[in-house]
Amino acid sequence: MKRVVVGLSGGVDSSVAAYVLKEQGYDVVGLFMKNWHDTTGVLHGDCPFDDDYNFAQMVARKLNIPFEMVDLSEQYRKRVVDYMFDEYSRGRTPNPDVLCNREIKFDEFLKAALKLDADYVATGHYCRKDEIEVNGKTVYRLLAGVDPNKDQSYFLCQLNQEQLTKALFPIGDVIKPEVRRIATELGLATAQRKDSQGICFVGKVDLPVFLQQKLVAKKGDIIEIPKDFINKDTAGNSSSFKDLAAPFDYNPQAGKKVGTHQGAHFYTIGQRKGLNVGGTPEPLFVLAIDVDKNIVYVGQGQDHPGLYRSGLLIPKDEIHWVRPDMAMQIGEAKDFLIRIRYRQPLQQGRLHREEEGMYITFTQPQRGITSGQFAAWYLDDELIGSGVIV
């Protein structure tokens, strides 16, 4: 009998995943990860480690499976949280959930599971895996979950073939309401428990307070950029994919000072709340940040052209292929469906592989392309590759 170690998180998804595996005849072990101790900046009641542990334990007891705990907090701090601080200090906006899956759940957690003689590890992600043969070798495919409202393949966009070899996603072909129904029918304690939000394993945080653990507050200017500045002075007339991928180049002379902030690295592109600047006909949104000069550039209205771009660049060292057999060669261009954030509908676009990296151009301009986030590309419902936006 094959042994599967399930990451029991104390949520309904991993609970039902464990049940499904047991029904399929696997030898199932529940393993709870403790990944975070510090509650600095965490909103009250949103980092319920003790509750998560207790719920996971209750589920294991109900399903009559062994239950263990592993403390990965040191690895999580080094490989996810320190990375977050470093990225924010550079004026980038990281995605800790993607990193958590690559560095913790399918690396450190996998190592801990193998010590328990696991053949596979399983999570409650809404995605699917299958396998095909390419040139006589087994290749694993990462597919979107069947529930379009809950597909979480994007969060797994940095997994590699070796990690997928050991991975199982038992509820990828189930829709969320059905997961709730199964849990309720089984009388699982997690059946109606609210889904977790915020940073993976940390919880919902007041981001500036959280980041001030390591990033110093520093007063700077908020500069408003008029809408016509983009069309007039920055966009140019070139439609080459390299030009389309270039961020808009702002300077303080391009606009007017409308307020001050406590640190450009506390803001991200597209942000509306937290600017504390009023009196404008339309709401202000963050268009760009300059951490070197400590300036936050803003513009009025959701339709401000500074919020939209038609392209982006992924540096060559950041290109990752879930399907390395489909890796593009320099000079090659291909059409894909692309996603630049979780829950975003897939967008039509084209990948251009060049010496310096991967340029992506979109059929329609995209709102809030953000440095540090991940772009992932798909063929139909299969995730083919991903990379960090520069």
C-alpha cells in the first residue's frame, strides 16, 4: 500500500483531500506544518496557529489517520519571509504563496514527509496532475482545477518535474461546494470553517507594520501624474515587443506634489488605500514607486493610462519551465494564455524568447503589471511555465 503524507492545515480543503485519499486505498498520514511564530503586524484573530493545529488534529482523529507536526518556521523565515523583505526593499511586490509552495510545501515539507516513508505528498490545492510520455520519458502535466472559481494552479507555477513526481492533488477535480458538502456529510470539524486569507502561514497582516520589522519608515513625496502625460511623453509610437514591455519612466517634474508618505517600499502598483490624500475629483491609485528617490507616483481614476501596459519582461535567470520539454529557444515566439495574478482570467498574449529574457506582449493592455509578481503561461488548461516580472 502506497503511503501519502497530507499537509493537514486545519482547513476544509486539506481535510477532504485526506478523506479522498483514504477512500482511494492509500495509507494516509496527516502532517501539520508550523511555519510562523511572530504575530507582529498580524491582524487580531488572523494568525490562529493553535486553532489550525487543533482543527487538523480533530480531522485526523475523525478520519482515524496518524497525525504528526513538523516545525518548519526557521526554513520558512529564511526562504520566504526574508525573501519578501528583500523584494519590498527593492521596490518590488513579491508573491509569498508561490514561494511557499516552491520552497516549503514541495521542498522542506516533502523532505519531512519522506522521513515518514511517504511515497507521495498531497495538498488541498484546486489543481490537477497527469502524465504523458515524451520521447520515451514520463512527463508530468500541471493542470487547472475543474472549479473555475477556485483554480489554484497559478500558486504552483514554480514547481518542477521532480516535485510533481511526488505530488498528489486529490480535490482538483471537485468543485468547492462539493468539498463543503462532503466535509459536512462526514461531520468534519472544518466543514464550515472560513478559508484562510493573507500571507501563506502568516495570516492577514497590516503590511506596513509587518514590513517595519526590517524596513525603516522614511518620509517622501507623493507625486500626481496627469493622465495626458502618459500618451504625450512616455508611450512613444513604437509597437516593438521590447518597447511595449518597458515600464513608464516618471520623474518628479512630470507631475505635482499632492502629499507625503512614510516609505515608498510600503506601496505597490494599483494600490488605492493607504495614501491618505483627499480632495481629488477621482480616487488616486499608485502608478509606480521609486525606492531610490523614495517617491510614490499616483494618478486619478481606474482608467489612468499609467495603470495599463501591453507588455512585460522576465529576465533570463527567472524563466522557469514546468514543462522543460517545451522550453522556447532564443529568437522563438509563441502564443499562450497568460495570467499575472491569482484569479485573473487568462489573457491572450505572445511570448518572445530573447537573449536577455522572455518578453510577453498582450492582445489587450493589462492593469497593474507589477515587478516581483509572477507571470504564468498556459496552453488550454495546462500550466507550461512562469517567471518573475522585472
